[in-house]
Amino acid sequence: MKFNEGAQLDTSQVQDNRGAGGGGGFGGGGFGGGGFGGGGMGIPIGKAGGGLGLIVVLILVGIQLFGGKFGGGNASGSPIPSSLSQAADQNGGAVGSGSLAEECRTGADANTKDPCAVVAFINSTQNYWADEFQRSGSQYQDATTVFYTGQTATGCGTGSAGMGPFYCPADQRVYIDLSFWDTLKNQFGTSGGTFAEGYVLAHEYGHHVQNLLGTESKASDGSTGPTSNSVRLELQADCYAGAWAKNATTVPGEDGQILISDITQDDINAALDTASKIGDDYIQSKLGGGSVDPSQFTHGTSAQREKWFNAGYTSGQPASCDTFSTDNLG
């Protein structure tokens, strides 16, 4: 894939806290058992089944992936105070978005620097959804993405690099430690590639869309299993990512120039490969070394995640992503 070299990047959509260090815990639920307390969007892979062996392996791997349930409360289920939800803005020593603005000016920078590619994907995804919301007579609200290193304070509790990227509904932000891309390749065995990163980010912004539409609050019941609301939320976010991917080469940046000039079938295959490597069955059997327990599914199988990304990509329409009205999730 290629970014349009002349397109201007908007780094105001990113808060760069790399090197700032992390805040202390907020009393949220432990990460090893499935993330923060309360409802929200993170992946509770520690709950993915396979017994203690899986949990131990996942702690060693140090990862929880894409979306899931962690959310806006502490261990007792009480809302997190607003002063804590603002803590991510107060980390001393942050690199700062100003430095990122100097590094990431145009699509040419996105073609050569990974943080700038992430900025470009964020711009593309959010501009896509702004247009979709406008078409339906609504207004999209931007969500800031926070780059951090190691640990970070969030409106949902303390986030860590071991969780992978996640969306926090309480502060409407996406959080990512950029070392995650190496983890995907080295620990999960994905083929990697720049566009696979775009899929990951588009999936997280799919959770933001669910939050704006009220889907997340209605469906977050903590259920597990192959037809649970948890699985339906995740598959819908995959489908939303596919719809964005189909339209990505038509989405302009703030200056009106198209951000992504070329996407190949190899790029789509890389996204599908990533989707398959974070399916519940793959994680339980390949990473956990145990048997597959569908009753503990929270994100869908590898085949389901590929199917729903493809559903969005084939149609190019978010309307094709209704995972809640079908008995055939794949």
C-alpha cells in the first residue's frame, strides 16, 4: 500500500505520550483475569478458556487484543472519578503532539515512518466515519488516539502495553503502545505489513462508533460464548474495519487530498491474516496450548473474524455489519 505523498497529516488527533511513563493503578480489575473492572472495550483474553495454562501463557506473551470488556469502573463497579479520567493528559515528560507534528507532516512521512503511518490511518478512519455520520444526518465525534510506552493512565483504569491496543469508552480514546506491531509478528505469527496496522486501528475506531451509536452500552452484558453479545460486538467492529478498507482510497485528509493512494490484494490478505491470528480458537489452541472451549469465546473464531471483515470489505457499507440480527455469525 501507499500513502499519497502530498496529503497533509493531522497530528492533532493523536496525543503522543511516549516516554512519559505510566500512572498508578486506579483500583480497576486485574489485567491477568481479563482487564479492568466494569464495562468497556478491551479484550479479556485471560478469560478465553483453556484453563490456567492459557492464562500463564498469555501473561508471558504479555498481550490482550482488540476490544473486549474492561471499561469505565473500578473493582467495585463504581464510576471512575473524572479527575482520574483526565490523568492521561497530565503525564510529565511526554514527547508531545508538537514533536509528532514536526515528524509527521505529509503522506511521504507516512510511507517511511511507522508512527506517521499510524497518524495517517487514524485520519483516514475518522474522516471516513465523519462522512458516514453526515450522510445519515448525524455528527461524528473525533476520538483521540494516545501513543504511550509501557503504562498509561486512562479513564478506564491503568492501561499497559501487555493489553495491546484498546478503546476506553469512559474517555472516548484509543490507546496504543507502538511496540505492539512487533508483538503481533513475533508472538502471534502474523505476516505483518503496514495495512495490517490499519485494520487494527480501524477495528478500535469501530468500537468508538459503537459507543457513539449506543450499541456498546446496550450489548455489554459480560456474556461469553459463540453467539454472545461480546462476540457480536467484536465481529461488528471487524466488519466496520472492512467497510473502511473498501473505501480507504477515496477518503480525503483535511486538505482535501486523498490520504491512501493504493491498496493491493496483498494488503487485504495481511489484514485477514491478522484477523485470523486473534480469533478465540487460535488463541486458545495455538497460544494457550489447550483445547478450544467455545463457551468462553469473547471475540469470535478466526473464520468468523475473517468472514465479517470480508462482509464489510465486500459491501463497503456499514449497514452490512448488523451482527445482532443474524443467527449465522459464521
